[in-house]
Amino acid sequence: MTRGRTRWALLLGGLTALGALGACGPRVDPAFAREADRAGALNVAGRYREAGERWLAAAQAARSAVDRDEAHYRAATSFARAGDMKRAEALLEALAAGHGERAARAAFDRARWVEASDPVRAQALRLAALHRHPQSGVAGQAAREYLVQLENAAGAGAALERCRSLWSELERSELDEALGYECARRAEDAGALARARDDYLRTAERHPYPGGAYWDDALTAAARCEEQLGRPLRAVELLERLLDEREPSHGVGSYERSRYAEARFHIAELYRDALGDPARARREFRRVFSEHTTSLLRDDALFEEACLAERAHDRGAACEALGLLSQELPDSRFAGCAGLLCPVTPGGRRPCSAAARLTGQGEGDEAHSASSSSSSSSSSSSSSSSSSP
């Protein structure tokens, strides 16, 4: 929060009284504080038009540009809630034309508020705001909204090509990473896998760990594209590249990103299903359990390891994995499976939910679907991440 915003937040907490304390708080103009308090009370009461008028009075009383802009922005919000969009837009237009702290938010809000009545003009306003304020915290969401509206009007192909041209126009701005990831996601949705892979990798390379907000998602998605292109070993290499940045944490807190355990689990799946190396798959599944100690995939990993061991006629290894599962994760839906193969090993607190698969009688049942959750969740969360930074 900026210094000016902090001061404004304190105002609405009762600065009229605080100002009377002199040196104990920031200096606040009593007239401005009085109007701000009244406007806030009217807004809380749902009397939005009156609140808007009071915010304008507060703006008149304000001695600083920060307070004046904030009051004008609050007035616009109140008038919009009252249904007076003409006055609301006029205030936002004036704010957006300036250089104050509320200029960027006013520009993007203006486009959003105009959307219902004039979608074409809203798109033009949104695009202008993106070029003028690419550093804004709401710019990424606005870019996605712009492309969604374009897709609705002209189709996915047009939106993809516009995404790429917009990415080129704004590549030197703070929107570069968000636009790169969005263009890659759209290319993947369109089936242009090689193009999507290249865009994901370009995004990851230009915004590497630890600063890149989409870095792990981009590498995971690039691996997914390689897998669909029939290059599972290259997919493994990309997932290992992601895991190379994993930082061990021995103190309070954790550096663990959610993609790490999913990546290790999917590496195991790739060795099992695509690369024909069940022994390596067993080792990778065990690493999920031993290295990713907070992951919800730990019990799935031990169960998959046990299934592979049993399939290889290695009953001792299967029982060792199942025993570890029932001992360390007794609430797992797989914990009760130990008793099916290993009479000397006590089962968990719940019955085995995948007995047929463990004994080789149901290779396609729900447990196998669950074991693939990392790859499917990676795909779905990559798509959903396009709607949040």
C-alpha cells in the first residue's frame, strides 16, 4: 500500500478524533475528514447518490492531490451504484486522464462499466488503458477480458492472433509474462501444440524462477505439449528442469510450489506408461512420498509403487510400500490395502478402495484414474490460471 493510500485508509477509521491528538497521528484537515466520514456512513447505509455528493464535497475540501483523487474515485463508485453512470463515467474519465494513483484503476473501471451499454467502445477504452497502464495490478485481468470479448465477437482464431500482436506490442512492459502465457494457452486450446510449447518456453525463459509468476505453470504446460506431440522423454526433461529449482526448507515456512509434487508424480507416470520403464517409475513414485512431505499425492504414489511391484512379482517390495502407507498415512483410502497382500502388515483405518487394481483384476478402475490426477489437474489449473495471475 502506498503512503498516500495508507493515509486515506486511516481517514475512514476515524481520523477526526485522531487529528485532535496532534503529534500522535498524521495531520488531517478537519473539513476533509468530516466530509469523508459522512460519505462513508452514507455509503454503508446504501444511500449511494448522497454518498457520491459527499465524496465530491470531500474532494473540494481536500488539500492533497492524493486525497482529492481518492475522493473523486469513491464518488464515481457511489454514483455507479446509484445507477448514475453518466456522472460516474465523467469522474473516471477525468481521473484516467491524469497521473495520480487512481488513474490506472479509473481507466480500467471505465471500460468495464461501459461494457453493458457500449461493448465496442469498452474494448477501445480497455485497449487504450492496457497501452497506457501495463504496470497496473489489474492489467493482466483486463487483457484477458479484452481477448475474451474479441473471441466472442470474432472467434478464437482472431483472438489468438490479436493476443500475439498485443504481446509483441507490450513485450517490454510488465504485461509480457501474462500475455505470453495467455497466447500459449490459447494456442494449445487451438491444437497448435508446437507453437504453444514454444510460447510457454519463451515465457518461462524470459521470466525465470523465482520471479516468474507463471514460470512453473509454463514449464508444466510445455511438458504437456511435448507429451501430446509424442515426445515423452522431452516432457520428462522439462519437468526435471522445473524440479531443479526446488529449494529445501528446514525452517519455519516452505518454499514448495504446488507444481513440484505433481511434476515428480507425472514423471513416474511417464516412465510407467510412455517410456516402458516400470523400475524407474517405482523409484520416482517413492520420491513423491519421501521428498514432497506435504503433498496430497503421497499416498497415491506409494499405492502406485506397490501396484508396479506386485505386477513385477516383487511381493516384498509391494508389502514394504503398503506397510509404509498404512503406518504413515493411516487415513488414506489406500491404507487398508496392505492386508490384502501382506497378512502380517496391519491395514489402515479405512478399507481398501482399489483392491481389484492392486491384485491385477481391475486395471482401469478408479485408482488408476486417481493416479493420473497430477497430469489432469495440471491441465485444468493451467486453463484456470488464465483467469488469475
